[in-house]
Amino acid sequence: MNVFYEEDGGFKVGAILADNDTSLQIEAPHGKRSKVKASAVLLRFERPALGDFMNEAQRAADEIDIDFLWQCCGEPEFETAALAREYFGHEPSALESAAALLRLHGAPMYFYKKGRGRYKAAPEAALKAALAGMERRRQQAEQKQHYVDELFAGRMPEALVPQLKTLFYKPDKNSIEYKALEEAGAALHLSMARLVERCGALPSTHDYHLDRFLFEYFPHGAANAVPVSRAAYDDLPLSDAVAYSIDDAATTEIDDAFSVTPRAVGGVRIGIHIAAPALGVTPGTDADAVARERLSTVYHPAGKITMLPDALIGAYTLAAGCDCPALSLYVDVNSTGEIAATETRVERVRVVANLRHDALEPVFNDAALASGVIDHPQGAELKALWEFARHLAKARRGDGPESQQRAEYTFKVENDRVQIGRRVRGSAVDTLVSELMIHVNSTWGRELADKKMAAIYRVQSAGKVRMSTVPAAHEGLGVAQYLWASSPLRRYVDLINQRQLIAATRGESPPYQARDEALLAAMRDFELAYDAYAEFQRNMERYWCLRWLTQEARASVTATVIRENLVRFDELPLVVRVPSLPELPADAVVELAISGIDLLELTLHCEFQRRMDSAY
């Protein structure tokens, strides 16, 4: 005697070796012996033969019309044997009963299992929904396969093109579009971006990296044409100082300018004038909402995304030939170079010139200062500013040596070609600007701290820099407190601090109080955004460095060892690891062979060739 039984959610057959009432010892067709509970047995049979039973039962089950079977069973639960009698029109054979069971069990959309050998027909609405879902999945599977076939053939399906940014940067991994790209990429051993490039749908590797950043941080686009109204500031007093700015040639958000006015008692009055957008960009305005969302201007070699709308930049930038609203710090310097007094004013200042580094540095440099002659219309003022800046630097640093300045690189992209320039920081122009900015930010930080007014400070201790609403020392700069207030056109933290400074100067109630949630939230968000923007800038600089190597067809470069197998290129701001580098001391100069530049992964392969420095 043989049995047809249920085990582990499936059906099996076996020959009875021993029947112990509550359990049976059986032998499967392939010879395996096992113990089966009597309650698991659904039917017993002698024919057909054990080895043929399951195949014949399955063939019979496949011939049963599932729709007709569903219509026959009615709504109540039923025993399979009863339904089989009704369907076949006679007492079913063991084979027919098994076929009915297999058919019922294999159609879970049509029949719900309620117990061993018991089922219930699915409600009509539920069945229709399940069948519609199955059809939808079938169509999706066909659509996905069509996408995969197209991708294999090197063609990008048109339906995928509008979705590429989402598929690259924030995909729904359950979508058929993503699964098609993933399946085709895996089969071709290509990343998704490389697969899309192979299909000709990724014409610009630059835009691939730029769009990743824009997709996450500027989902509504980088345009900032927000309607703004220019605040009236004609009632501000006009300073008698004559100011000029010092910036690189590409700067349009001119935040700072300087003036030098002789004092009747000897010495000079030095003015540090900071653009004052806080006069018009007040909390709650549309312009403030844009600035609060962006938090900082974003820089990258091929362009920038400004924090403020262009109309506001035009209204508040310290452009030559204009009387510009400014928050000014005046420093009275006596004839010995000591600071006699300081004063902060909200005013208009006349800007006579926007000086640019590339034109200024050839005439304002260490050699010119040594000769005492600066061949420039503002030569005397520049000399006075530089002497004051040097005095400030010495006061901060003491008699210790000047810190070694690392090279700074400039990028200029035109017509998809890049020029990379190199200049060493620490020039007379750099010293002048940086020292005056440190002084104005530390002085204003002290003013707000003394008045117990809320502000956002930059604090450095143990080599770590952080933002804080509590004034504390910035060890790296050597000042007791330091905040950012000198770039309000470009950083939201500076704009917040300027609002506080204007209120303090005018004797008004400040917009932010200590532990103000708006202040704390802006500080937290700024730190995250500022780090993300800096990382994006570094990645894009790396991209353009690789583009430059390709553009110039460079097969080799020289580099300087930093430590172990880490080196810094001599011509580019590029740091890479060179696995083949032998053990060499830091600062050793080596030649590297360049290959395998990948503009999508931002990688390259460097192979050690030889040591170049004279110590070799």
C-alpha cells in the first residue's frame, strides 16, 4: 500500500513499510525511509505505481480548468474530496483526488487553504485584484526584459532617459528601470554610470558629478531669481573715507574694502568696510528664506552657486563708483603703530576701486615694500595697511617664525578646457587681507561677547575647529575669540552675526537671543552644508585635475612624498597613493607614470619610476 501525504507545505508519496496507527514508516520512490504522522496522510492507493503517481497526478491537475473549479466550489469551506466528486461527477480515484489537491494547492489566488485537505474559494473582488496584480507583474517583467535587451545592444531606452538622475542619485531599487540597469550592468561587468555612458546617454562626465551635488542640495535648481526689493539706505550717513577692495579677478560678491585716512594728531585711521546685506535681508523675507536654505555660496572650478539672489548681490556688493551700505570698523593707529581706539559704524562708504590680485601683485610685493616704492595710485594706502597688518601679525604670533604657506591653485575653465595656476600664499597682498579680516572678526566677536549678545563663533582647541554660541579662543589664529562676520554676501553665519552687530551698534534689540532655536538650528545646518560644499569643491577640483592630465596628454608627473606611499603632485592639488612607491623619506621628489584615468570614478593609476631630488 502507498500513501499520498503532505509535508513541509508540499505533497509526497511513499510505500508503507509499517503502520503504527498514529504514524507510519514509509519508503520514498528514491529509497529514503522516514517516519510520517498518520494525520499527514491524505489518501492511500495501490495504483498507479508509486514511481509514476506524482507525474500522472500533476498531468491530471494541469488539465483541470481552474476558473471552472473556482465557480463550482461556492463560498463555504470545503473538503477536497467533496469538490473532486462534484467536478469529476463520480467517486474520484486516488489519482483524481491527488490531482484536485495539487490544483487547489497550486492556485493560492483562487483558493485559501484552511486546513489539511480543506480550502475556501477567494472572494471575487480579491481574486480580480490578485489576477490584475499578476498581469501587471507579467507586463513589468516583459518591460524590464525589453529594457535589458536594449541596454545589452548599446541603446538607451527612451523611457529611462528622463529618469536617469533619479536612477543615479536616489533610485527606487524596486523599480523595473533600476533592476534593468542593475541586471544589464552586472552581466556586462559595468557600473551603472559606465553602462549609461556605453549607451551614449552620458555625454558629460562633468555634469554627472555636478548633477549628483545639485540633486541632493539644490533639488529645485541652482537658479536664484527670487524677486527682492532693494532696501532704502540713502538716509545712512556717508563716510568721508575713500575705500577700495582687494579680490581675485573672478570675485563678484565683494564683501570687504579698506580705507586709510590721516589723523590730525598723527598716525592714520584705518577703515575695514564690510558689505551690509543684513540691512535689507531681514528674517522672514523671501531673500532670507533663499539664503537660509543655501547657507553659503558654493564654489567649484567651472562656476559657483551664490547664496543670495543676483539682484541683492548687485545692491550690496562693494562695487567701484558706488556709495555702498557698509558695516565699518575704524581703527585709530598712532604714529608708533599702536591701536589708540576703535569704532563701529553703520554707514555708506564710497568705493573708488576694485583692485584685483593679478594686477596688484606685480607692483605690490616684497620687493616693492623693500624699496619703499609701490607704483600704484593707492600705493601709500597699501603700504600703511601692510604695516598695520604686519603689526597685527606680530602681536598675534609674537616673535615666533611665520608658518610655512602651502601653494594655492586657481582653476579657469573655458570652452571645456582647464587652466590650473599655482601661487604660494603669504604674499604682501595675502598678509594684508588676511590679517585685517582676522582683526575685524576678532574685534567684533569681542564687542558682542562684552555686550552679552548672542553670536556664532569659530573656536579652535586641540587642533579642532568648531562652531559655538559661546565665545572662546581660536588657538590657531592666536585670538581670544573669533567669529565670521566679514563675508555676509557669501555665508549665512556671517549674515546672522552682522544682524547682531548692526543691532548692537544702533542700540537696538538684537534679532537673536541666547539659545535661540533659530540661531542654533542655523549653526547646525551651516556646519553640515559648509562641509558638504567643501567636499564637493574638492571632488570637482580632483575632476579637473584629471581632465588636465588628459588634456595635456601627460604620461608622467613629478610628486613629493608626504608619508609612506602618499604623495602630492607638484603641479596640481592632487594627493594620491602609489602602491609601488619604495620606502622614501618625506619630501623626497619622485617621477610617476600616469595611466588608467577614470573621470567617472575620479581615479587614476600611478606607477613609481624614479627618485628625482638631488639627495638620490
